[in-house]
Amino acid sequence: MTRDYAAGVQVRRVSRRLRQACFAILVALGALSCPTICPADDDALEEFKAVYLFNFAKLTVWPTSAAADLLTICFIGAPGVRDLIARDVTGKLIGARHVAVRSLGPSQRADDCSIVYIDAAAVGASSSAAGAPANALTVSDAHDFAYHGGMIELFFKDNRLRFIINLDNARLAGLKMSSSLLALASKVEQLGSP
């Protein structure tokens, strides 16, 4: 029994390393120039955003005060990304948490959201992170989102989807991001950074 348990632990460690390696490969593939992603190819860009968002969830650790059995990804706008996430991951597990997906309307509260994805077209960057729960991971493609209270800002440059992490904002929320995720970021903002 003890040997079976040790083998199970080893399998989980290898599995975690393989998932992290797969994410790195996906990010590297996303870094290829056209025709992999072109500014005019909205469907491909939405698919990459969905993959990134799912992997951000896998590579983030929430505080113990967060729901232990449910990870809710909420969307303000971004119906294409939301539909892809809903189709591919609703009901699946991230760690021990089941994934749920929902949209947020203008008057809806985000209290149960673990992740809040805010479409740049839906809300301005200066106020977009304000309505998110204190321990929610906030992600957006809004310009300067990471400098206006957001945690992860997606942006498109040189035919690549990239991201900035504001580590200070994440730490204030009690979130921990894996070193793998931090290594893949184009920029990590921290206290004292310009």
C-alpha cells in the first residue's frame, strides 16, 4: 500500500511537470509569427486567450479562504473566449476544484468568482478590476490593465500573444503564481519596478 501511494505521488509530480511543459510549448507556439496568429484572425486569438486563461488557472494558487471545491471563471464581455472555456473545461478539475464558467452583466456581483476575465471592449482599464472579489485573479486584454489594479494583462505584439503580470496586485489578493508562469511572462511588475 505504501509503495502504491509513493508511486501515485510520483505520477502526480510527473503529470504536473508535463502539464507545465505543455503550457510552455503552447506559449512557444503562440510566439510564432503569422500565420499562427495574425491580428485579423480573431478566432485563433480567442483560442490562444482561452488556453492562456486555463493555464493561468492551473498555475495559480489561491488562499485557503477560497472555495476548496469550485473554481468559477467569470467573464465581463469576451463571449468568444468564454464559449471556448465553457465548451472545453466546464466540469473538469483544476487541482481538486471543479471548473464553472459564467458571464457577468453590469449589475451582477462577482463574489463567487475565482477568476474574472475582463474584455477590453466591455470595460475601461481604469475601473475594470475594481468590481472583482479581493482574492480573484483578474485578467484582461485592456491596455495598461496591469498598472490599474489588474493582475495579468494580455497583449498582442509582433504577431504574438504575450502577457504582463503585476505580482504586487496578485500578492495583495493572497494569490501565488508558479515560477513557471512568472518565467513565461513578458514582464513581471513588482514593488520598486519602473
